[in-house]
Amino acid sequence: MPPVTDGTFDPPANAIGPEDAIDVVVAWVDGRDPQHRAKRNQYLADLNGDAEPEPVASKDRRFSDNDEIRFCLRSIRNYAPWARTIWLVTDNQVPGAIDRRKAEQENIRIVDHREIFRGYEQLLPTFNSYAIESMLWRIEGLADRFLYFNDDMMLVNPVEPTDFFADNAKVILRGRWNNWKEQPPEEGISFFGNTKLLGAEMLGYTSERLFEEFKPAFLANAAYRFRDRTQFWPISAHDHLLLKSDRARVVKPRDSAHFSVRYCQTASPEALEERLKQLADGTMRIACINHLEAIVNRVPKAIQYLSEATGPAASFENAPAEQPHRRTYVSRLRSAARTIRMTGRAAIR
């Protein structure tokens, strides 16, 4: 993608004033849905030999639904009640964890890929988060300021708008500057945001400006049905424009806990349990668990810890659906709910 050269950035008048709404956008998919799996496998089989996606891009784990969306949505309503609307971006699906009618009463809206790709429907279906992120800002009615979560992200303590958008109108980016050894950027350094894993603070008009200024690059990026190494990350492009135009400031992610896939698979059960307990001790505010299923299989109280950390169940939640591949998980979720109802927050401290 060509660099932004002028460094100027004039947002609309009063575009990020203190009274403006802040929305949340959550990307979610249920890869175990037979229809979604069949569609995914069909397009994988149709790829040309010279268009092979990244090996990890087609792994079932990337599309699995282990009920993380339950904790994600619950935590937003419990700890960020100031969020105006939660937009749940899906591929013609609705999570079994929520009652859609009740969720809509809580300002949770289902957004199909067809809405954000309107006018470019030939790029659908897509199974690629980079492609989806290239179009996120096109949600009808989305606030100019919004937070972007993946479904494996959750809040674990109260947050305020100023944790993401400063009073001086700057966006707060959690991350650091990195030197990349492979495929380095032009000047040898690049901002590596923990927002990649722990949510992104975004401005809709910044995303729109980038899209319109570099439309061929964004459309080419959105054309990959599966993640490809030649793609750019749209969130990073957004962050770089804000940094270049002095509309953002960087903070270290000290209040964030990231459970990487590797950590979930290789850490000892004792280490995993200690980190899960930390989510409810008041020191963390944001968490991302990339492979919940691996943790549940190794830490018997994992779901209890998450239920404690993300707060009381929301009114829009459905009871966990018991499916063969999730029987142990559902049993633990129900047990956790009973324990928390009976004993309160002190139950697992």
C-alpha cells in the first residue's frame, strides 16, 4: 500500500467531542456450522495452486466458536455500559449464546458481511479477517468513534471512554515500536499494536479517508478470501495515519492480558490458572484468549474464572447449548454460573 505522504489530517468539525457516541464492533464466526464449513471447504478446494493461503489461515481453530462471544458481549455491557451500540459482524449467522430479540433491546445489532461489502458483493464470501477489516467502517449508522474487538477479546474490569479516546481528542493506542526482521517496512520500523490482539480504537472517517485515497489497494486486500502473506493489515494502516498526523498517542499495554495460542497450548495448568485468576483481581482491564478450548481442557475451573472476571450474565444470554464436542465445556459453564450465584465474586479469589 502506498505511504501517506503529506501527514495532514483534518477531521470533521467536532468529530470527536466528549459528548459523541462510541460504538463497539465485534467480528464473529461459527466455523462449526455445517453450512459455513461446507462453504469454506468449497472455496479452499477452488483455490489455484499459486493462490495458496497462509497455512494457519484455513485451520479449523481460526473459525471455531467456543462460546467466547458470550463473555465478550457480557463484558462490554457490564464494564462499558456507555457504549452506544454493539455491532456484531457475521456471515449470515447468529450466535447461539444470545437471544437476538433480547439482544436488540440492549442495542446489539447483527451485521451481515453483505452490508459492509455492499457494491462489492463479488468479493464474498470471505473467510479472511483482513478483508473484513478493510470494510468495517461501512456499517450503516456506525459512530465515528468505535472500538473493534475480535470475539475472543473481553473486558475484565470497568473501562471509561478516556481509556481509548483521550480528552485532547487523540486516540490511545496500546502497543510499541518494533524493528521487523522479516519484510521490514520502508524505514525499518513499524508500530506494533497490541490492538492486533486486544482490540482497536478507531475513527470511522480516518478509515474512510484511507479507503477512498487508496481504494485499489483496499479492494485488492479485500479480494483475498483467505489470509495471504501479501496482504496489509488495515488496522495498522489506520494507526499509522493517526500517528503520522499526531492524532494518537502510544501507551504500554500494562492493563492487558494476552493468552496466545502457543501459551494456551504449552503453559502448565498451574500457570494458566494463575493468569486466569489475575483477570478478576483488579489489575487487568482487557483480556484476549486465542485458544479457549485448550485452556478449558487443562484447567477445570477456567470457565468459572471467566464468568467471575466478566461479571453477571446478561439478560440477552441463552443457556449454553449442549453439543457433543462441548459437553464438558457446557457442564463447567453451568457449574460456574451456579457457584457465582451462590457465593458472589469472592467465590474464586
